[in-house]
Amino acid sequence: MVDLVQHIDSVLKKYNPDRIIVACSAGLDSTVLLHACLKLNYPVEIAHVNYQLRGKESESDALFLKQLSDELSIPFHVKTIDLNAQLKEGGNLQDLARRVRYVFFDMIRGNSPNTFVLLAHHLEDQTETFFMNLARNSGVMGLAAMPERRGSYLRPLLQVSKEDLKAFAEENKISWREDSSNASLKYTRNEWRNSVLPELRKALPELDQSVSILTSAFQDKQLKLHEKVRSILKQIRDTSTLEVKTFKALDDFEQVELCRQLGQPIGILETWNKLDHKGTGIELKDSLHLPFLGDRMIFDGDVYSFVIDPEHIRRLYKTTSVKSLPTTFDKRSIYLDSGRIQGEIRFRPVETGDRIHPIGMTGSRLVSDVISDAKLRSRDKHQLQILVDDEHVLWVPNLCVSRKAIATSDSSEILKVELY
């Protein structure tokens, strides 16, 4: 049996957290993760989302964790939401639940760079994800499955089996709660977990360990891919050019990733690969022209606005949970009522037909009209990122604020979104 505490400690030491939030469902995996973390010298807190999907069972899960936090004298954060009511407005249950919990976890975490949310996905969960992505034809990036770290989220149990988790619980006399919905085959993951993979494991006893080796290899490939493409994007940003031979030297995966980060459809790769130094350029989407001179593609003017490094975009803004509204406001920040946010907030480019419901107005306006009235430069228009949730445009930075999720003095949970 793996030394669980030592294993988790070895993972955490790589990231040196000063605060740990364990995402707990009250089930075996997350409850064991919580108890193991408490044996280490880190401040630990519990975060739980009650989706109210299983009636009294859901309430009992939340009560179990509240009592556990009291016994352990550690902070307990809970969010209660009627997910079925939210689903009446449309959407997928699993996707909506994921969005709700990640917004909640981000609010608890705040803006602390050394606070990590720990997720209890284990070895068999990784196998399930691998095969589900394989079935979806999600390519090499999907076969990388779940990484140990993504931003401020850590999965320290990806190399730990369910059997080892249960053994730790029994050895340490840890109680947990069973989720009856885990036996239901109406969810795709449960079908893989309860029907398909058990049969595969009978034929291939080392299945989980083999998949773990594969996902690690694909994750290495993914990391190298991102590093390679990032260096090319830096060259484009610094020189506004890219040598045709450099582009053609990229393998298929690298070309697809570069194309994606340049904001171009994958279908344009065939045209790009036909480039030679005899022509004058090629047409991109949105009636933009990519010229080239000699053996270089020229990224200039509006075309340059497509060169967006997602890592850079993520650094352009931060979110912070605040207790009250300020006395004065500025154009580079917005205060949202977390309870009115639909799903997950994110920044994205403007899309045709986007509408915003401005404060102080009835009805809505086209975002394109708001931008047009502001008389922005062409490049600024293309570089503009708007804040949206799953239903509405919430903010056109510096230009217009929507009334749809704006915080008021009556808001109990306020999220500040601030541009750097």
C-alpha cells in the first residue's frame, strides 16, 4: 500500500502552498484526502457544494461535513444551489455543476497566489477520463487526461488507487458517505466506471498503471507543444513576422495549436502549407489579408490582433471576493453579484450578434454599436475582450456595464473583476 501522507506531501512540496482548500463531496476519496492533508503542516479548509439533487441525502452530506469541520476546528465553506431549477433554463447537468463549483472555489480562494484547491481525482478516475476522451476522438490533448496541476487546482491522488484510499480510511477509522447516484448508469462516466472498465480490468489487470504511463507521456507532449508554440508567438509579437520555413517545420499538432492561438480556423492550415515566397499573401477569416514578403509571413495591422497568448490573457485580469461595494468606481473594474452569474465568467472576443443590457437603459444594445460609438481604432476593436457568463455579456471594458449580474448594496456575495 502506498504511504498516502508521504505521497501527498511530495506533491504539495513542489508548489509550496500556504493555504489548502479541499473540495469535499463527503465521499470516500475527498474525505480521505482531507484527513491525509490534516496530517501535514498546512492550513486546511473544506469547500462543499450542495446541488440539492438527492433530497435528504444531499442535506445529510452537507451536515456530515459541517460536523466534521467542527470536530476538526477547520473552516467550512458551503454553497447551496437548486441545480434542477437552473437546468430548466437549459444546459447539461454535469457541465453546469462543474461551472457552479469552480466559480465557488475561485471565490473562496480569492486572489492569493499560494492558495490551492485540492481535488480528489485518483488513479481509476484518470483511466475513466482517458477512455472517455478517446471515445470522443479528442486527440492527443484529450489523451493527456487530467494534469496534476491546472492553475490553482491540484490533483495529488492521480497515482493513488481507490483500493489504497479505502485501506487508509479503514486503518485510520475514517467515516464517509456513499453517493447513491454513483450507481446510476444514466451518466456516461458511471457507465464507464461500473460496466465497461471492470470488464477491461479483468482482461488487463495492469490497465490503470498502463494508462497512467500513457497519460504522463501525453502530458509531456502537451507541455512541449505549448512551449514550442509560445516561442513562435513571442517571435510574431516581437517582429510581426514568421518565416514560412519555421511554420512548415512544425508537426501537425504544433500547427493546429498555433492556428488555434492565432484565432484562425483549422481548415486554413492547408492553405498555409502551400505558401511559398512567390506570392503576395493569403486571405484570413473576417476579410483580413496576411501578406508575406520573401520567405516571411507579415503579421501587421489588424492581423496582429489575432496574436493572443492565452497565458497572457489570463494575466490581464483578476477576480477577488469582496464584502461590500466601494464608494467610487473606475472603468477598469466591475463588481458582480455572484448569485446572479449564470455558470462561469470568462473573457472572450466579440462575436456577431452580441448584445448587452446597459445599466440605466431598458432593453439591450448590440455590442458592435457600443464599440462603434466609441470610435475605437481598428486594431483595438479586434483586440477587445468582453466579459461574459453562460447567458449574457456582462461588461465591455471601459465602455459599457450590463445590469444583468451587477452587484448592488443588497448583494450577499460580491465578485470584483479587475483589469491589470
